[in-house]
Amino acid sequence: MSETSQLLLLDRDQAAALLDPEAVLEATREAFLLHASRAGRIFPLVREPLPNGIFGIKSGNVEDEQLLGFKAAGFWPGNRAHGADAHQATIMLFDPDTGRPQCLIDGNAVTTTRTAAAGAIGLLALARPESSSVCVFGTGVQAVAQLDYALRFLPSLRTVRYMASGGRRDEAFEARFAQRCDISPGVNANEAVAASDIVIAATPGRAVLFDADAVKPGTHINAVGSDTRGKRELPEGLLPRARVWADDLAQARTLGELQWSPGHPAEELGTVLASGAAARAAHDVTVFDMTGIALQDLTVARMLRQRALASGAGSSIAWPW
């Protein structure tokens, strides 16, 4: 059969096995650069509430690189009662010349790791290079991934204070990182923020996490959790005193932290990566408003497809014309 008559399938475990952190970081960086140059397009976002969750579609293409596809994803909190992940995602790549599907990928691990890679890229571009301490809000899947990539790509980080739901101690979260850093729960959110060079907010985004005056000059914040209308993690009054970047400004002003201050001047992170210029002064408070864009999913999915074809991973099924 011709390639257009075959559909490559990568399930959860097959996709996760191919997600090398360095490769994910480079594919995600490529997405930022494609977006900055407008060589890659992102199509209108779908993000709609359901009776039992949220459903969304992120899609786009890179015409010069024969890349076209979408991710259908959302959040179903009731899944937790069944021992399953509340976030669910599926990615499809297409041949742009024919519209034929090329690859179907379980998108959960892709979403988690490309978001963590985007966070690490934001830290490398915007945080002070000598940053040694980080405060993490949340201890769930995304908080784990964000901290993993932060420690992996910023070796200067040594001290981690985390704030779990309800202020509890999360021993499983600590155990994941105990050999890589000095990690302990924060006693008070404001004190933990004030003592940290970097703040990573990776919660469901339904409540403000700390006070604006707790953020000291020179702090960088990765705002991960606010990705839907009505979500918020950062306090009122913080953005007006900060320099703000986003992966996509229009999307961030609709869904991200910038929805609460849509007129505040901000830039897209890809422009910083493309220019190579220093993004901050030492005393600046900086914020990376992360809502995730389709190009990140597509460049990582393309990398997975290439690695799967080279290694024989995954399975192919007949998909006749």
C-alpha cells in the first residue's frame, strides 16, 4: 500500500517513550520561532464548556514545511473518580496536499511535555540566569512536568518550595525531586513567593494564589494554569508592574492571565527567541502567560512521527482511499 493508504497510530505509552526532553525542547522552540516569523499559522481556537467538562480544538499549519494538523483536547474532572487523567487530548497530522491523515497520537503526554518545555524555554529567556530558588504552586501532572524541565534545563536551581492544595504536604511530589534539589512545602504562600527567584503557577487556575506585593523585584513568573475564560492564578495589580510575554497575544488576552488586563502592553516570546536579545533588566518583574498554541503540538507531533518511522515504533493500519 502507498503511504497515503496507511495511518500510523501512537498510543499513550508509545508516544511517551519517544518524548526525549531535548528533542521536545527543540521542537517546542521551533514552534515559537515559526509563530514569530508567521511562517506557521494558528487557526481560530475552539474552547467550549460541556455539562461535564471543557472541549477544545487547536489547529494550524506550516505551509513551507508540509505540516498540518490539530489537537482535540479538554478537561473532564469526573475522570479522576475512575482513576484516569482529567485532561484528555488526541493529535492528528494530515498530508496538506491530499487531506489524508498521516498519524494519530494520544496527546496527553505530548501536551504535558510540550507545555513543560515551553515553560523551560520561558525560564531560559526571561528569568535571571543566576536564579537558584523556585516556588511551585500545584503538585499535579503539570506541576511535576514544569519542575522536572526547570531543574533539567536550569542547573542553577537548587531550592524548591511548593504549595499543594489545602496547604498539605505532598510526600509523593517531594520524593520525585528529593535527589535533585532541596525541596519542602511552603508554610505561607506569600512568604514562599517573596523568597523565590522564580514562581511557577500550575494549578487549575480558579483562585488567586498570592498577593501582588509578595512579588519582589527581579522575580520571574510562569503562569501555566489560566487557559480558559474565567481562570486566574495571579493577583490583581501584578501585571501592571510587570513585563509580560505570551506564546500568542490574542489568545492570552482571551484565555490567559492577560484576560484580566487585556490592555496591558505585552510581547510574544518568539520575538525574544528570534532576536536573541536580553529580555529583561535585573530588577524587572517578568511574567510568561502560557496558554499553549497549536504549533507546539504540531512540531512535537511531527518529531514523534519521524522518530516512530525511523525506529519502527507504533502500529500502522490500512486507511484506504
